[in-house]
Amino acid sequence: MRPIFGWALILLTACALGGAFFVAAGEMRAYPPAEPANPLKFLMQGEDFLIPTLRAQQADDFDNPAFPLVEAGEAAWTRPETGAAKACQDCHGAGGRNAVKQAVASYPKYAPDVRGVISLETRINLCRKNHLGLDPLPGDDPRIIAMTAYLRWLARGSPSTVSVTGPNAEVFERGSRLFQTKLGRFQISCAQCHNEKFGQKYGADTISQGHPLAYPAFKSSEGRVITLHERFRMCNRLARAEGLPDDAPDYVALELYLGWRSKNLPITAPGVRP
Amino acid sequence: MARLHTCASLLIWTCLGAAVLSFASSLAWSAECKRKTAGFYLLETAAGASHRLSLSLQGITASLTGALGDPERGRELLINRQKGDCLSCHKLGMLATIADQGGVGPALDGIAQRYSEAQLRQILVEPKAYFPDTIMPTYYKVEEGGEAPILTAAELEDLVAYLKTLK
């Protein structure tokens, strides 16, 4: 055979292989599309940006360091806390009920009893105060993180169902504006990183799309489980801005906006993060 | 046999031509992207911003302190996570021993070949003059009664002095 045919053959094979790879790569993974008004065109879970060891750790309930908290939360659901006459179960029934799962996925939501949009943590504290006769807990108390972790774990697999209309509309707008607001000495907004730079490296970590679905999550660098609002504070510190306390109105608004922004993706709490 | 030969060479030349064409168009595209992200873009979009434009193209020639910076101190500032913290976003192959280098911005290797000293100073003081949409912070913004800038004038000069060595 003449050498020229050999070359032609090699070229053709390369083209065919390249084409096949191109097609395969495109079909390997289809990310769910976002809502039309969402600045993201497609949605990627936080887990997509993790190194494989952390992803595996989160996927295995026996290996996931956040799991003891889920179990503690489950125990607290069924057994009355010292000083209380009853437990959550006595009003709400078994935690695994569909109604409980659906309610969890709908927070932050408007609560007519306090005339405001509240987070799941605030709801737990209201229950403690009004129905169990217990003191409300600060956001970093292991008991409230445990209960949140348990409830969010129950809602695993279902997407966030936050409402952004009616009494929630104003808070949603506020969250949406906050996401675009440049803050801190670095003057960086959430959107600049999580809308435009996801997938790129910031130090050792890969910037994610910033979905709230895995929280409360085990933060490896801290060696403990952190809440979503603590994650907000960490982000604030990265922009060299002042963080806000747990359940600050701005953080609840941001949580509501992020819930809407992540729609179509499932809740994966409790997660594992670097 | 001769016809086959002609067909094959035709095919190869077509392939080569297509490759050259696509390579040229990708070059043109990347040049267009560079033009858009660099300050030259301001020429067409912001007609009224002539002062800003000339500043952005010329850079800041004069040292902020009037003196030369110390490249050794500049290197420390570049690494220090509480100071410049440059490596959270930029790679610098020369300092490969420093772990966890980021990839948000372009690599800093050879940066002194791409920008003049005045332009490096401008980028550190206010990168948005060249790159309006950049996420890179403004390292030296002095406001009446405002917060202190991220780096002092002396620190910024040290950093410029270090970046100048990255040829």
C-alpha cells in the first residue's frame, strides 16, 4: 500500500474516533435544566464539584460523619426532652410521614402565627417554646442542628418546594437582590462566584453553583457539622465582609432565593464538604 | 490506482484545509475574546470615559510611595492568605511548593512579559480599569473616611516589584 493511503486511513480513523468521543461526552451526563427566570441555565449538584473521596463519604450513610446527628435528631423526635411532657411525635406522628417530608422541603416559608417568613430552625424553636414548654436553642446548639439534620434527611430526594409568590414574594426579591450585591472589602457578590465561576478552582476547592441542598453538612476542614447560615458566614468572610447571626432576615431571604434557584435538584442532606 | 491516489490526496488536502481554517478561526475568536475582556473594549463602549481609558491603557507609571518595592517582601505578600492571597485564584508554577493554588484568574508565570510595570501597578490598584467585569478585588482604594485599602501603598509596591521579576 502506498504511504499516502496509510495517512488517509489514520486521518479518517482519528476523525471518526474524535466524533464518537464528542457524541459520547455530550450524552454522558444530562444536567436538569433550570427555571426560565433562573440565571443558571442548567443545574449541578454540590456533589458534582467534590473530590471522589468526599463524594463517597457522603454517599455512604455509615461513613458520613454527619449521620450521628441524624440519629440524635430521630431520637429527639420520638422521646421527650428532659423537662418536656411530650415529643415532636406526639403532635406530628412518625417522622417518616409524607406530610412531614413535604413540610420540610417547603422552608423557608411564611408563618401566619408570627407574620413572617421563617426558616426550619425558627419553626423548630417555635414548636419548642409554644408546644413543648422548652427554651428556644441558639443556632449552633447540637440539638437544633441534629433536629434539622434529621428533618432534612427525611426530605432527601425531593426538591425544594419554596413558594416565591404571595407573602413570600417580597422576601424572595430581597434574597435575589442580596445574591447580586457586592460586599466586603473584596466587593464580590454571590453571583460572581456561583453563577459565573462554578467549576473553577478557588484554592484547593472547586467553586460550586451554591445550592443549599446538602445542609446541614459535615465540613471536613472544621471537623464538625455546619448549618447553611454558617456557610453563608464563611462565604462572607471569604469576601472579607461581616457575617450575620443565625436567622438574620437577610440570611432567611437568601435561603429562600437559593431554594428557588435549586428547584429541580433533590435535597441531599446531610452532606460532606471539604 | 492513479485515480485512487488522486481521491486520497484530495481528501487529505481538504482535511488539512479544514484544519487550517478552523485553527485560524479559533485564533480570531480568541483574539476577539481578549479584545473584549481587555480595556480596549472600553474604546467603543464608553465614549465619555476618555480619562479612565487613557489611564487604563497607560497604567500607573509613578510608584505610589515614590520608592522601589522589595520583591522578597512582595513574594511573602503574594503567598500570605491574609494579605494578597493571590494564589487562591492564580497559579504560579514557580512556587509549586505552595499547595492549593486556584484557577479563577490567569496564571502569573511570565506576567511581567505580558504587562509593563505601570500596567501591573494599575491591575493591582484597580483591575476593573482594564477588565470591567473582573471578580478581582480592588487592592488599593483610598476613600475619605472609608475603610483602609486591602494593601498599603508600600505593600502594593512590594508586590509590583515581585511581579516584575516574573519574566
